[in-house]
Amino acid sequence: MSEFFLKNLHHFKQITRFLISGGTSTLVNLAALFVLTDYFGVWYLISAVIAFICSFFVSFFLQKFWTFRNGDIDRVKRQLAYYFLVAMFGLSFNVAGIYFLVDILHLWYMLAQVIIGAILAVCNFCFYRFIVFNADSRLMPKKQNEQLKILIATGIYPPDLGGPATILTELPGALKKEGMAIKVITYSDVLLSEEEKKEGMVYRISRQQSSFGRQAKYFFQMLKLSFWADMIYATDTYSVGYFAYVIKALTGKKYLVRFAGDSAWETAVARGWTEDYIVDFQKKKYDSAIEKSKQRRTRIMVKADRIIAVSNFMAEVAGLIGVAKEKITVIYNSVDFFGEQSAKIKPEAPTLVFAGRLMPWKGVEALLYVVAKLKEQWPEIIFEVLGDGPEDKKLKELAHKLKIEPNVKFCGRVSEKDSHIIFARSTIFILNTNYEGLPHSVLNAMRAGLPVITTAVGGNVEVVQSGENGLLVPYNDKQAWVSAISRLLGDESLQAKFVANSQKTLENFRWDKLVAKTVIVLNDICRSNKK
């Protein structure tokens, strides 16, 4: 008996949702009838018609999107027509059945209503389940050779700066070339361009409004677009990943999450709640604020139909969070889709460059102490800091305190193109980080022909092999950083070796590989969606 129950658990849940949806529509009918008649003084027959219409649409949408998880928006008019016919048949059958049971068989009218109601409930469930909301029904013919329709939900999109926005400059077009239909929804500081309006692919939700307002608009626009899409591709966990999670709960729409960083850990560290390493963070228990954030993130990722991890390290973190191994696919970032690189120019003075968000774990504070020490040997040394963030003011004050202001250039956020120009006139790229999903900035530096020094953490070790294509140095070990930079500045042949070997490394991070693997994942999810 228990085995039978477990095998048919899905159908029991569906029946429960069917009954709840029917009960809800009945309550809507009664409430609308009462309010319109008793509070607004509408003639009861008109009230009954309005109440019936309201309850009809509530019933239809609940049964379609919640009970039977049918997200096919293209055939909604046809489904509405069949649903209405079923409702009219039910009304007629109810009247005739009660008449027969009461007047002919002399049953109590309340018992007669229960019997007829039960018969109608079973018939309606079967008709809805196997015909009206069944995508394979002959009444609902499928279009031939339909494109896969993918909704990309993102928090940032060009002209925004940053790794995810950079990839999205090319990914929609690449997926279109693979025969897919693409729409993109994003938060934005700019309005739709004329070209975007004509194309109809991008939907921008303005950031220039209250937090509640922009999130509400984003969610409802995303919900609307999800009816068009076969699946949702969420580029980050919060908040678009959470919206995808909610939409799946409401409609059954499948989604994947691109997992490049753990927002729960990043938020906790940025706010000073913890200094624990990201791996340890997954295993420990914290106060309610942190645990609530972790639980929300876990629900989003565990319920996702697939996780695209940007490195093996992030795949490991996803596993610690609770994602099943078979749901995780590693797809490396790429930087070779950019145009021609800026010509390499030997700088007049030794020039170090960092690019990234100015967050506590990026270790720029320690690098300022390192530059102050290096200045003793190379008085003209320059340190270019590309990026902004919470640490900006603190770092500028430290540079002043260390008397290295002439040697440090805080450039703020710069475009990808401008960063390439700065890389081209630099000597060494340095990244003293305690956490990196996959170092997009290191890939950019390698492509620009820069030797790299970074830390042996996270996804860094999947890019840099110490002594072969760069150097790996312990996080925040100032003396080790001074030694490593001094060694590389004083050995141009070693610089040349790292640059040459880096070009070979980049073969593992090609754009065509990223696109091909992404297409496979999307097809797998959509195929399983139709089973």
C-alpha cells in the first residue's frame, strides 16, 4: 500500500491542488456575490453574473498554472474556450442530475448535490488533466519545429559593467545562432534603445524607483515572460534566482542558476558578520539572520533544475549547499569573444594592476602595504586599482597614510575596453583574494599578455599553475607578495614564459566551448520538461 502511495504521490498532490483550486474559486464566487449585493447594492442577478465570471477566471488560472502546471501561454485562448464549455456542461449536468435524483429517485436534495458534485469533480479532473491542460492532447496540437524559448533573467546587463554583464553582451546572440528564441529581463539605469525596442528581446526595469517598486515590476514582468518561455536562465541567485524559484512554485516552469558566487557568504562577510572561509561557512551554524539567508539561497539552488557552476570549486560549494551532484554542470567563463586586443606597450615605470570589486576578501589593503615596501626598491612603481566598492574610502585613506598616493591610481569602475587598454600598458596583474569563483579578471589579464600573480584559493588554481603560467602566493602574506613581485619584476624571461604559457591555458576557456556546453544543458532541461 505504501509503495503504491509513493509511486502515485504526484497525482495525489495534483488532486489536492485541484480541490483547493475549486474551493478557492467557490469562495471567490460567494464573496463577490455577497460584497456586490450587500455592500454596493448591485442587483443580485447582475452580482451573480459578475461573481461567476470572477470565480471562472480564478478557477481557470489556478487549475492551469498551479494544479496542472501548464505554462503554455500560446494556447490559452483555446484552453479558456474548452474550460468554459466544461463549465456550461457541468452547470447543465448539475441541474438535470439533481432533478433526476430528487424528483425521480426521491433522494434528499443535499445528498443529491453531494453525489452530482462528486461525479462532476471526477469528470472535470480527468477532462482537465488529459485534454484541456495536456500539451499532447489532439485538441491542443503542437506547433512543428518550435524553437526553444529561453528567458534570461539577470540583475545586470550592458551597458552595466562586470563579469555577468560582459558575458551577456554576446550570449543571447550566440544562443540565437543555435536556433533558440531569447528574451532578456534586467534591472537597468538606462531606457531601452531604439534598436532594442525594434528587436523586442530586452526588457529593462528601471532602478530609479523604490526597492519594492522595482522588484514588484521585475517579478510581474518576469512572470509574464515566463509564460512565453520554455525555461528560465537566472544569472545569479539573488534576487532573480528567487523570482525563478517562486515562479516555478506557481507554474512549474523550470529554471537553472548560473552559480558564480555565494551571495549568502558574500553578504555576511561584507557586513562584518563573519570572517570564515566560504567552505567553512557552509558547514557551520550562525545566528538567525545568516541562517535565514543561507536557507533561502539553499531553497533556490536545490529546487533549480540545473546549476551551471563557473568552476570545479564552485561546483564543490554547490554540493556543500545541498545541490545533487547530477544537477551540477561546470562551464568555464571565457574572454576570447572580445575584439582585437590593444597593442602591448612597455610602461616607463613598473606598473602593477588590480581589477575587481573593492571588497574585504579582495585583499587590496595588504597590496597597498606591499607597494609601500616595493617603493623602496622601485621609487617610480605604479599600482593601478580598477574597480569600486565598500572598501574604496578606507583604501584611499590608507594610501595617504602610507605616503604612496603618487604611486597609486584609483581608477574607479572602468569598462571592459578601457581595462584592456590599461592592461596593455602594465607590467604585472596582481590579485590577492581569499575567494574567487573563477577569476574573470585573471583570464582578461592573460589574454592581454600580462604575467599574473594571485592566491591559491577557489577557482584560481584551475587557471594558474604556479611557476608555469603565473605565481600563486598565500593570501595577505605581505612578505611573500613582496618577494613574488620583486622576483617577477626582475626577470623578464620569466615574464615572457608566463605570458606564452598563459595563451595555451586560455584554450580551456574558449567562447565556443562555453556556448556549446550551455546549449547542451538548455536542451537537456527543455527535453526533460516535455517528458
